[in-house]
Amino acid sequence: MEKIGDTINRLKHKQNFQERYRDLREEIMQNPDVIQFLDQHKGKITSSMIDRSLGKMYEFITQSKNCRECSSLEECKSIIPGYEPKLVLKNHGIDVHYVPCRHKIMADKKREAEKLIQCIHVPKEILSANFGEVTLETPHRIQAVKKAEEFVEHYDGEKFKRGLYIHGPFGTGKTYLLGAIANALALKKIPSIIVYVPEFIREMKQSIGDKTLEEKLNTIKKTPVLMFDDIGAESMSSWVRDEVYGPIFQYRMLEKLPTFFTSNFNLKDLEHHLTYTQRGEEEKLKAGRIIERIQFLAEPVKYDGPNKRFETIE
């Protein structure tokens, strides 16, 4: 296949194509981006360099037009998908280099951010959550989102800052808010783990048999930002409270590691849940110790509003 530059050079020597060649050259030289490039390199570019490079310059303006009309990475029409043209000086001529376009840069950032977020038994769509999509129907929601945004803004990954204990009715979007926080932190290169508590507890019980319990607990304990989703929805036992929650929260309190929680229970109701096991055992002191650690790690905020899951079903 003949290159554009070869075509132009061949046609310009044929008399019946001279007018078409002049029109093409004029179109190229009147392009605003070409004019800007030539102005930036005034004194370095000669007329003969321009003539030799018309093919590359025509490629530039053609591909640039495609990029301007592109609305997403999926619709990319560039020669190299995800890359846009840039004029450069090279070997005493004008050449075209391709650099990542804005859509590719955003997609790459999103992928990098997702690598910093681990979701354990949490729907993958939470990875796309963001503050802009959180609805603010009630004063409590407004306050909770404000505190979440303040945490992201001020937390630098080093100095301790309390997380949030987000409590409210079923289906109000508490998990989504955790996802928005995790994504915003990821953009600051701060990794996090979101854990769906009931499934996590089941996995911890299974880990006793394959002797991986301690390894998994250490991973959870030491993650820079931990998010416990739906604490209180698990079946309570003294083992869960004392051998899982106790070591995790104690370690994070001593190491001052931010921790977030969501729950259908406020702290008083959660304490009641932690007090009574499935066997009917009552251990108020041990439950109180867990609540004290949660209060050290996270500030309680109410999160109410309509049931989003019910609206989806409707």
C-alpha cells in the first residue's frame, strides 16, 4: 500500500494534480494546530522541510479530527487505539508521534486504582462507585458524605485519622459509599480492602481446616485502610468476637490504622448483638471491649434514605 507522503510527492509532479496538491497544502498550512506547531519552532523549520513532511502533517490533521470527535476509548478510530497524534521535529523533518489520549489516560488511572482496591465477597460493581453518584436525599446522608469526603481529602496514608461507622436501614447504599471512599483513596495511591463480613466469617471458619487462618487474619489486620461491610449481619459466636474481631481491631487500634464499617445496627444495637452468642451465652464485658475499639477506630454516622434495592426491583 502506498504511503500518503509518497502519494503526495508523486502527484505534485503531474500537472493535472498541481491544483489539487496546492489545495491540500493550503488546507494543511491553515490548520490551527499546524500553525501553532510551526510558530513554536519558528526559525528551525524551512519551506523544504514542510514540503517533505506534508504527508506526515496530513496524517496528523486527519487523526486529530478523529480524536476530537471521539467520546470514549471504545469508539477510538485512531491508527493506534488509545493514542493521539503529536507533531515533532525529527531528522531534519516533521514527524508524527502517538501519545496516550485523555480517554486512555483516564482508563489507565482507573485500572491502576482498581489494583489498589481488594473486594472480598463484595460485588465488583462497587469498584466503579464514586461520590458524584451518591444521592443526598436526607440531612444524615449529606453529613455522612461530607465526612467521607473530608477523610479522603485529609488522610495522607501516614497520620492516623478515624474512619466512619456508617449505620442505617437496609438497602440505603452504605456499601456503595464505602466503594466511593475506596476509589477516591486509590486515586491518592492509598490501598484498601472492602470485606463483606458474613462471607468473610464463613471463610475464616473454613480456613481453620486448611491452616490459613492466621495468614488471612494478618492480611486483614495490616491493610492500610480496612472496610468492614455489614458487620452485625453475621451469626455471632464467642469465637467470631474474641478470635476474629478482637485481634483485628486490637492490632488496628495499636497501629492506628483507619477502619470503616457499615451496619444496620447503631453501636448500642451492635453491642447487644456482640453480647449474646448463638448458644445463649451473655458476655457484656467482651462485647464492650469490641465496641470500645470500634469507637476508637471510627466515628459513628447515620445513613438513611429510601431503600435502593427495593427501587431497583420496582
